[in-house]
Amino acid sequence: MHKSKFQILLRALLALTAFLIAAQVNAQREVDPTRFEEAIQRFEEMDSVSAPPEGAILLTGSSSIARWNNQAAAALAPLTVIARGFGGSVMEDVLYYLDRVALTYKPRAILIYEGDNDTGSYFVPEDKIVSQFEEIVAKVHTALPETRIYVMSVKPSIARWEFWETAQKVNARLHAIAKADSQVFYIDVATPFLQVDGHVMTDIFIDDGLHLNDLGNSIWGSTIKAALMPQEARFE
């Protein structure tokens, strides 16, 4: 009898522990933008040595942009771009550093890729991600009224497939913002990475199942370029 009660209690304790772990894993993590201060300072040091041109296209966002920083200029030629991705970032980080990582360059266009870490690592609520992007749009409109904003969809990946449904909801709302604002453009980088059955391609990532390999970057770059060229080619 005592053994049976102990087993019941043990099972209940294990179930409670599993629940608490799951809740903790899916709880929103605190975001501290100052963790990127050194990265932003490195950009500023680079600028002091060789100042980027005004009126270019500023690229910023998380690791899918950051890992592409050195390839972006060639992939998007003849467009003039300034690559300022900082890996591991979320939408809140771009908002926090917007003046220093984007507006300071007085770009004719700003391209943003965020939402990947928001939905798949920090578990930021959908409403918060969207509202932060809206704040970014408002700040850009105020500081640089003629500057166009390109917001990229969250890409699907093997590593974060379980969060794809959430990412799709964020994508739909970012797309809606672009439809309502003539200065905001939505770039769908998700669809090119999906197979006919709706699942993500498996041969476009490095071993971590999250970051893009050469094939993935080729699709990524060509999709971005195709979206930018209609508006931006005339300024080159």
C-alpha cells in the first residue's frame, strides 16, 4: 500500500516537473539589447575608417543577415548596400539600435530580417513583435520620410519547425502592415524554402538545421534581389 502511494506520488511529481520545464522553455526570455553594444561599436569603428555612402540600402537583422554580411554586396549587385546584421538579435534589438545601426547612414531603404529568434528562441509574443516593428516604421517615417522599409518574412527551418505556425502568424501581420503603408514592402523568403507538400527543404541548411548553406544563401539572395530591384534599381 505504501509502495503504491509512493509510486503515485512519484509519477505526479515527475509530471509536475515536466510541466514546469515545458512552461519555462516556452516562456518569454528577457531581452537585453545592451548585449550587442560591442557589435554596434565595431560597426562604428569600421565607419570611422571608411564611411559608407549615404543613400544606400541598409541591411540589418539577425544571424541570417549577419552571416551574409560579407556576401550581400556581391549577391545584390548592382545595388549599393550596407550590411549591418548582428547575429542573435530580435526585433527589440533593431528598435533599440535603430539610430546607430540604420538611421545614421541616411539610407534610401532599410531591409530588416527579424522574428526568427523572437518566435523560436526568445518566445516573444506575436503582438509585441508586431508592435515593435510598427515602432520601427514610425521612427523611420519621422526621421527619413522618403526612406522605404523592406521587412522580410520569418524563414522556415528544420531546427525551428515546431514554431513555424507562430512564425506564419507574425508573417501575415507584417505583410498586412506593408499592404497598408506605401513605404513598407514585404519580402516573402519563406515560400522559396518550402517544398510542394508545405514542409521546409532539407538541403539548404548547414548542420545546425537553422542557418543557410551555399544553396540556401543563393535562394535567399536571389529572392531579396528580385524584391528590391523594381524599386531600387532606378537609384543606382
